[in-house]
Amino acid sequence: MYLARNQWRLAAEHYQRALDLEPGNLLARLGLNQVRVCAGDAASAVTALEDLHATRPDDQVVRYYLASAWCSAAEQCRSRTDDDVLVITSEKQLRYCEQAARRIVELDVADRELAFGANRLMAEVAAGRRWLWAPEGIAVSLLVLTMAFGLTAVVAGGAMASPTLVIGGVVVGGAVLVGIVLRCRRQVWRVRADALARRIHITGW
């Protein structure tokens, strides 16, 4: 009743009292972890349910609650925009979402919505890991100019029989090229996070 009314503290107290009376009571353990999920602490519920699953690997109810907790944890770890769009804004969030998606698939529960959500999350992670040039036009122009500079220096050094000029052109061109790559080559999730930065009102883990 307290859980249904979003009264997390009272619900947790009563589930804990039940566990004090009967430490092995499955419904009380599942209920207490459901309170954690609903109260915004799905990560601790995942930890507790993983321990429970280790002792009851064939229990389909436990597997379902664990998969559901992983799904909630993946949502809670991400940032949210003012119109409630989930956004990955850190490498830590990206890795956690990947871990959650893989774990839900491994648990293989008979829930089409959980399976669909896990596959969609995996696709989001894969798309977020892709690299692109940002801003693309400027990056390409800088790369062309850098390569042209390096080639010019090498050709000029060869024509002048100057090893120093050749080596200098190669070193400087290489250093500039590395700088351009580090500055302009970014993963998709970072580009999206920057684009939505002003609209994010809840920062994830």
C-alpha cells in the first residue's frame, strides 16, 4: 500500500520489519528493492538483486526483477532534458548503459518490452560510440591545409637538399595533424550532449 502511494520511507520500513521477522522472505526482499528503484536508487537494487540471483539462478521472478532494475538503473544514470528526453552525457553513463543492456539480454526474461528496451539501448550505445568530425567543414579544411603544408615542406627540403627542412616539415605537420584529430574528431554521444547541454535540467550519475 505504501509503495503504491509513493511513500518510499514507510514502505521500506515495513518491508524491513518483515525481513527482521523472516530474513529469507523473498517477497519482502523483492519489495525492499522495488522501493529502492522507485526512490531513484536503482543501482543499489541491482547490486542486491544480483546477490539474490546468484543464490537463486533459476528463479524467473528474481530474474525479472533484476532485469527490470537494470533497465531502471540505465534510465536513472542518464541525464534528462526539460522535455524529459534521456541523454548520455559522460563516458561513465555510456559504459553503464552498455553493461545494463548486455545484462538484460543475458537474463533472457519473458518480457518483450524489456527485450525491446535493451536492444534499443544497445543500438543507442553503438551509435554514440561512432566517430565524426565536428565541425566537419572546418576539420576537413584544416586537414587538407596541414597535409599540403607537410608535402610542400618535404618537397622543398628535397629540392634544397635540406634534411632539416624535410624532417621539420614532417614533425610539424604530424604534430598539427594530431592536434586537429584530438580537437575535431569526436564521438556522437559527445556531440549530442553538447547540443542539448542548455536543455538538460537533471544531470545523471
